[in-house]
Amino acid sequence: MDELGARERGILAMERRGFSGPGAKERAVREQLGLAPVRYYQLLNALLDDPRALAHDPVTVNRLRRVRDSRRSER
């Protein structure tokens, strides 16, 4: 099984951080990863279904999966 690339590891690292204030996370995504926020969230969503991501950071991936599932059930 291949390991995650630098961009994927960066996305998971970004999700482990806490952000203060509105727009702080979006600014960090643009500055540190060079991604538009919409693209970031697209990649993050795909990453949550990637077994490599689960192996790399099971705590973060499982937390984000629970949040995603909760939001889907509210719709």
C-alpha cells in the first residue's frame, strides 16, 4: 500500500489544528497548502474514504467521518 503524499498529509495536519476567528482556517489553507477552500474540502472529503488516510491518522479521520455522517443524517 502506498503512503499518503505531502498534500494529503498536509490536509490531515490542517484538520488537527485549532483555528481562532472567522476565516483563519481558509487563510491557512490558501497560504500553507496553496489551495482554494472549496478544493481543500473536496480533497478532504475524498481523503476520508481513503484507507491510507485512516492508517496514517485514525483519530482525525474517524472524528471527521463522524462529523460528516452526522451532517448527512441531518439533511
